[in-house]
Amino acid sequence: MCWILRTAALVAVASACGGDDDAPADGGAVDGGIDAPTERDGGPEGGVGDSGPMDRCWIGLPCTEDRGCAVGQCMPEIEIGYATDAGVMTVMWPGGYCTPSPVAYIDAPGACDPGHETSCGACGTCLFVGQQMGRDLTACLRRCTGSLTEQTCPQPTQECVLGFDVCWDGCVSDEECAVTFLDGRLVYDVAGMWTCNPVTRHCEHPGVATASAGDPCVKSSDCERNGRCLSGGGGEGRWPGGYCVKDGCLVEGNSCASDGVCQERRIGMDLCLGPCNFAQDPMTDRLGAGGHGADCRPGYMCVWNGVDPSGTPGNGACVPGNYNEVTTPNTGAPCTDDAQCYSPFGAGLCLDTGEWSPAGYCTIFDCGAPAMPPDLCGPDTQCALLFEDITACLSNCSTADDCTVGYACVQHTMDDPSRFCLPTCRADADCRTGETCDIPPFEMTGRCR
């Protein structure tokens, strides 16, 4: 069984989703299938792009490399490895898995795009499913409805992953459920009292009666009932001291224990997390390696829940923050790592993937959230709305010469004359002298060339 988790700008994924040996040298699909049709306008019984009933969807149906899929490609069954102290084999894609886009690097041709709802057609979702060598992997997975009592996926050994609402590998035995991925290795949780629900295929455990989200942990059975431990290193990412969470807290009957908060904003799924008070950090805790959000452990920042105003107790959730030694605002500076960016409240980020690469761009998220200081972004910058309720610091400009080479100076909106340094352009006038704005067919923006 393989856990997956994407927390907006933070990635916390189990690298049991595939070792480096599975990654192709050319950055293409990891688990490429056979030569099968890949049209997204559907097959004879309703394919990926079909808008008909979900039971006509091809995604998630069983397959083998020899038999293939009616539409898309087959991700065949793979044996991941044994838990070192139990001898339990962990299998990925049991029975095979049909998909229009198999596991691939996000920047590879043909990879699905998590930023576009229709990237996988009418019945699929494009999700981040892991990392290899620091690069994000994505795949098209079948949509489903999360439940604590029903199985809503096409294969009997699949589960509808709570919080993500996609069909993934479910459990087949209690022993398999006791296998966990801890600090880069598969281990067996002997004392966890794990069971495999034969109906839903969810792994379940009784947990600790007094535990709640945000608690330090070593293994998942240290957390609340059916909670999960994100470890401090290895495949689960950077969660200092371990961190208890619970997936799918918006599913009926699956609310958070004790004072845990169920938050979806900037997390990428509904997740039980530890509560905190947003933007109430003392000055001494806002910067530096020992920084932390109000009511969060060292190294953890407080992310606003998007609903409650400043001063409301528990109006945020603790997640790993970026606390470093940079003390001077540097919005718009080129970067390759978060550690290079000014990060008050732990909220600084280096945007260095997708359209922001290869130069990278230092920014601070949620600069416009309640109680954030008005001068947070630094001189000659603005706090601008990026999408939905997400604000970020952007660097002002008059022309592209004020920006990093390769970036454009773009008017924010038709109604706002402010111009910012951004990686994409809308017209030749956004680019440096001698450059043109290269906009691909059917797109609204392009890159200065």
C-alpha cells in the first residue's frame, strides 16, 4: 500500500511509490504500458473524455502489459519490496491500472497537469503521486466518493483514498496494513493492532485515545484512531519530530479527534492538523532556524484557514515552514531553494518549477491574509492576488529590464495598471527589447524569447 500526500507548496510523499530505478533517463513515463489508444474522446463504451456515467470509465480497470487497456496505457503490477522485519511484500498497482497518463515527471511530454481539472478527462484526476530525484511525479487516477462504509472503486482490492477521492491500491491483509514507510525504509508496526477493512479496503488501527492531530510521532499507531504519522525524514518529507494527521476529515463520521482542525485550504486535501493562531507569532519567532508559528512546534508555520478573522483562536493549522537565515526581503530574486528566500512567519517560498523555472522566484504566500504586516513583501513590491484567495508578494517593474533575464513585465489585470515581474508574457511589449512573446496556439500567455 502506498500513501500519497500533496500539501500545496509542500510535498510530503512516500517514496515507496517507486524507487529511483523506476525513473526513465529521458524524464518520460515511469510505468509505461503497451501501445494502446490514448485518445481522450472516449472508446466504444465511453472512455476517458466521456461525460457519461462513472461506470463507463476506463480509468482504474485491471490490465496486464500483454492485454493492455481499451483506452490509455497499463500500469502493470509491481512488487515494491519486503518490510525488513516482517517479510511482507508490498505491491503497487495490484491487478494493473488503466490510465490515460501513467506515472511521469510533471515536466515530461504527455504528463497530466494537476492544475487543470480536465487534464485526465471527465472521470479522472491528475495528482502528484511522489518524487524521484527531487522531481514531482504525476498520474491520472480514477475519481471516486470517499466513504467509511462502502467501496466505490472498480477493482475489489482498490480503496477510495479518503481526502483525495481517487481509486488507489487498497489493503488485502492485516499484515500488509502493518507495513509502513518510515524514514526511507519499509518497517512492520508490530504493536499497531492494524486491520484491513474487507469492504472499503482501508487500513484501520485503534490509535491512542488521547492523541490528536499535530502530535509528535514515530509511527502511525502513535496517532489518533486511523491517523497517520508523517515522519521527520526519508520518504515522508520534512516533518520535524514526526507529525500526526488524519486523511479525509470531511468524510461523514471521520472528524478530527480532540482539538485537531480539519483544513483543506493550501493543503490539497481535507486533513486533520494541529491548531494554531495565524499571524500572531512574536517577533522573535518569525525568522531564523528556531522560528515557528503561534502554538506550533519549532520549524512549523501557521497557515490561515481562509475563514476566521485575525485573533480567532485556532484560525490556522501547523505545517512545516521555511525558517532560514535570510533577514532581508528579496521578492522576485532568482532562486533554486526555499532557503534562499526571505521567509517571515515561515511563509517564504522559491517558485522554481513549471513556468517559474529555470530562474526561480522568491515570494511570500498569504501576504494579504488577516493581520499580515503591510510591509511584509519589502520595498518596490506588491502583495497581489494569484488565484482564489491566495495572495503572494510580487516584484514591481516598469519594463522587463527590471526583471530577471527571461521574465516579463506584465500588467496585473485590465483594471489594474500595476506591472509585475512574471515568467509569462501577454504581448511583445512585456518583453525586453529584441524579444517577442511566444504564445503557443490556443493559449493566453507565453514566454519571452
